[in-house]
Amino acid sequence: RCSKLAKRLSPPPTLAVESKTPATVVLLLNSPEEDILVKACEAVYTFAEKGTLLTHSDVIFVSDVKGTLQELDAIPSMIEKLSVEEDTAVQEFATLCLASLSTDFICKAQIFDNKGLLPLIQLLSSPDPDVMKNSLEIIFNLVQDYQCRLAVHKLGGIPPLLKLLMSDFPVIQKLALKTLQNITTDKDTRNTFREEQGFEKLMDILNCTDFSDLHADTLQTVANCLSDSESVQLIHNSGGLTRLMEFVLSPSIPEIQSNTVKCITRLCVFFVPTNTLLHKQDVEKVLVELLSVADIKVKSCTCQAVAAMSLHLASKDSFRDLGVIPAVVQLLSSENLMLRAAATQALSNLTHSNKRNALAVYEAGGHEFLVQQLYGTCPRMVTNSAATLCNMAGQESIRSSILSRGAMQALVEPLKSTDSQVLINTTLCLSVLACDKDARAELQRAGGLQPLVNLLHSYHNEVLHNTCMAVSVCASDEATAVEMCKYGALEILQEISQSVNRRSSFTKLAMISLLNSNLSVKYSLTGHLTSSDIITDGFYDAGKARPGQRVLTLDELSKQPVNKNQPVIVINTAPEYEFKNYVSFALRVEFFVMAFVYLVLCVRLVSDLMGGAVEMEKLHEFSWMLHLSELKFQLQSNAVPIGLISKGIYCHRALLFKCLADCIGISCSLVRGEYNRAWNEVLLFKWNASRNQRSSQPCRYIVDLMHQPGSLLEVDTPQFLSFK
């Protein structure tokens, strides 16, 4: 196409230099004589290109000629020769030399730091095609770096680059396209590109069959430019969508196929109406066919397009009907990481809010691959695998099968990730899978509770919210709740509750769930158990916990040496049987009367077991402290079973009463006060003797178990306040 340009594309002839060092040649670059300058430039080019130095009699091999030229600071001298006032021959050899040097990272930095980019951009308009080509090659090498890409835009490089797209020389067109591919990754550059009618020029190339060798690079540039809604709208309005569809529908080389599919993906992501248009043109059928091609890149790009198209509900159903799901699942067994990651992304979008697609993935055996991919090192693949499993696990039969493949153990490692999206999807998946009791036990055995609790420290809102949800679900079992409390879950949540920015309904739910499944800790921290908090065997009262203090487990407390502190009171028997025998007689009365009778009998039993009534004035004579100290000494333990206590005061009696009331179904709460005080609140209906009927609403009473056992004090009365 140009004999002069073609000549320069072949290796230049060896130039004999009468010098033993490159320093002499570099000095010649300062010569005012044109012939010497040309000869010096040719020599430097030879050094840089061949890495050898020829002398008048010997051949000396230089291992690092480029390094030597850097040490001699030759690049500034070459840049000086780029001036538009210089002779074309000087410009040609100077740019030829810099083109060779610009493949080196350090040389690229030197060219940029010495402000070589502006004269190179100016030379893009040179009348000499060799100067133009060399300058363009240097710019292409430079824009591999982000800083240079931005500089090309700021220095006005877009218009001359676009002009070169219509060059008569294919090598220049191709270099211009590749340069545009790099710089259009920047948003501001894309804006200028659009303003300079860049899209129109790209479409001219795509519409020209003579430029078929440029179509692949052109499509890649188009794909880059479709990263914002303005550009997408522009190509849609200009009829570019129709041309893209022609490329998809026509047999083509893999590179053109993959780049065309990239464009379709961008169109779907940034311009939602495009999905409907593509759906009407049955693009799903084409994508299904492309999944069967041999080229890995084409299949990867196609999976990404499937993912993008699946944002459209109708396309999800079409893909399922066309059999795309088994085809994508099959790709999960590929050895290519990029392809597997793209396939999981497609499955994630296909199964989102679509039970039929989730079932199709299950029937194709996709859950087995997805569980294994949770062990992967690619964050994107782990993220999408967790998301897909989460979408599938909403159906109980599928969830059971996922768990049988070891999903809970596989989720442990992703819980330790530093990638936010991995953590978001992993914790969400865990929340769905952990609704199964055996799954929670498996998570505990696999060591997953500690990394889950650690995520409560996260300052990423979505990670924290999902973690709280997972903690709430896992707290359904007392064993897992106790384990998470052992790792400091409650202390972390207490700290969060003091933060205006971090606390939320999610953190509150997590704390409530943990406390409700660990009533011993709840009572120590809050000093209150409601009627729905049912005390069972194994409950213990470790006393009031200080703010931020971790409540130790019963096992930890039992292993401590006997100390002078108040004993830990343990419920370790089944008193309901004894109590039921105590009151085992038939009562044919209304329920509220029966409840009252049971309550009175319960009060009497507690009082009898704990030392009987004690007058207020003689309370100091009631030697309960000595009695408890003797029990601790006899047991050689700080933990004392409540059944052994024969002298108990408010806190001991209220605890026992709560336990007995829970056994027989009396609605009863337990409230801790100060100075070893505690009391029970019960709900009872008042009896209206004049009307011979009960009240419509129950009233709250506290039960006197200490001084006048059986007396009921109405809440918020002076008598109640004095009792507290």
C-alpha cells in the first residue's frame, strides 16, 4: 500500500559505526549536520533493536543496550528531534528508535516524563507515513499505562487518532484502533470520543467489507465504549444494534464472535430496553449455539451475555426452554478458570427469583460443581457459586441435596475472605442453608461459627446485615448460640448497639436471637426473663454481668477454683414431676381458678423448700450466706444445684418459682433487682364478686415468696415499690 512504509516495516540493514561505545553515537545526536543526525539515529535504532554493537574489527555483544542508553540519557535528545521543524528523515529515525525503546517500562516512563507525548501526537498528522506509523506505535506502547491514557485525552489525541482510522495503510488503521481500545476505557475519553463522532467512524468500518480485517478490533473498541448509557443510546439510535445482530447471526471468526457478544452484553447491562429488542430477535437461540463452539473465549463471553440477558424475565424462561442451563452446567467442569467463573455468573442470574431455573440447575447436577467451587481462589467464582446455591436452597428438597454435598464445610473458608462481595453472598447463602438443624451442627463441627462471629466486626453495612441474619438463624439451637457467645458475639453486638451508625434492626435481631437461645446469658445481661422464656434443665444464674463482660459458660465457671463470690445457681433436676405429684388432684373449676390454685401451691412449695417465711425485721438473722458457703465447700465448686438450697432468699426463690411455673404452664416472668432482690410477675384475672365474673383484661402481679408467701402485690402500687 506504500512502498516506503513497507520498506520500514522490514528489519533495517546493519550499520557499521566507527565507535567502541554507544556514548559516541549519542553525542552525534547533538550535531547540527543533517547527514550525521540521520546516521546517528539509524545507529541508535540498531543498538536498541538488535542489542549489539559493531566495531571496525570486532563484534561486541551488549546484553543491555537499552539500559546503557538510559544511563547515557539519550531519550531527551531523541525527543528534541521530534519537533515539527526537524527534517522528516530525522523525525523518521528518531521515532523509529523511540518505538523500539518504548516497549521497555523504564523507557516509557522516561519518554512520558520528558514530555514526549505531545510532539508524538503532533506527528500523527505528519505527511510522512513512516513518521506517522512510528509515532503511533510509540503512543500505543505508552497508553498501556493508565497515566498515559489520560494524558493522550488531555493533550488532544482523540481527533488525530480518529482521523487515522480512515488511513490508506492497514497497519496505521490497526494501530489506531488498538490505541483507541486502550484509551476508551476512561469515561472522560469516551465522552470526547462520542463528541468527535467516534461511533460513526467505527460503524463506517463495520459496514465496509473491505475493512473486514479490522472488524475484530473495531468491535472491541465498540464494546469498551458501551460502558455508559449515553454511548449505548447513541449506538442504538444510529442503527448499530442491527449491524451487531448481523455479526452475531453470521458465521464468523472467534475473535469477532467474542467481541460482538461483548457488545451485546454491554447493551443489556447499560440499556435495559435493549433486552426486549434482542429477545424479539431470538438472540437467545444464537447464544445457545455459541455455547457449543470450541473457542474458550467465545464461550466465556457468551456466558456473560446469558447473564446479562437473564436480567430480563422473558429471557430467563427462553433460556430454560432452549436447554441452555444443562449446557452452562457442563461448562462448570472446564479446566479454564475464566470460563467456569463466567458460567457461574450466568447460573446466578438465571436462578435469581426463578424456582424453575433453580430446579433445572439441580436436575443437571449443577449443585455438586457449585459446592466444590466454594473452595476456589477466584473471588468472582466463589461469589457467584454462593449466590446460585442460595437461589436454589430455597426449595427444601434441593437444600437437602446441597447440604449432603458438604456445603456447610465448604462455606467456612469463604467466611474468612477479605472480598466484600464474597462475604455478602456467602453469609446470605449460609442464612438459607442454616435453617436446617443438622446443617447448623455441621457448621459448628467444621469450625464455621468463629469466622462468622468475626464478621460482626465488619464496617461494610451489607456484610454486617447478612452476618446478623446468619447469626440469628444459627442461634436457633442453644448449642450454636452458646458457642457464638463464647466467641464474643454478644459483646460485639453490645458494642454495636452503642453506635449510631452501625446499629440497625439486623444487629438488634441478632442479639435478641442469641439471648433467646441462651437464657442464662440473657438473664445475666438483661436481668429479665419473659413468660415466653422457658427455663429448662441446665439453666444457671451467674449473677448480674457488667456491661461488655462476657458471661462464662457453666463448664468454664465450674472449672474455676472455689472463690468468695456468690455461687452460680444451677437448675439441674426435673422438679416438674415432683411438683405435679404434690398437686395431683382433679379440679373441676374454671381455668383462671385452677391457675390461681396452682400458683398458690407453687408458692407454698418454694417457700417450704427455701426455709419458710421470714419476717422483714428478722431477715438479718436468716443465715443464707453461710448456708451457701457451706454448700460450695462441700461440693468444692462455685456451681450449686438449686435443689440443694434449703435457705434461700429473693433471688433463689424467684428463680425456683419461675422454673416451676414454666413446668406447669403458668405465665410468669423473672426480674432481677438490686442487692440480691428478684421477683416474679404473673398475669391473673380479677374476680368481680358483685357481677360474679372475671375481668376482661388480666392484671400484672408480683408474688411474695419471702415474707408473706402467696401474697400478690399489684404492679406499680406503693406496696410493690417498697418490695423492690
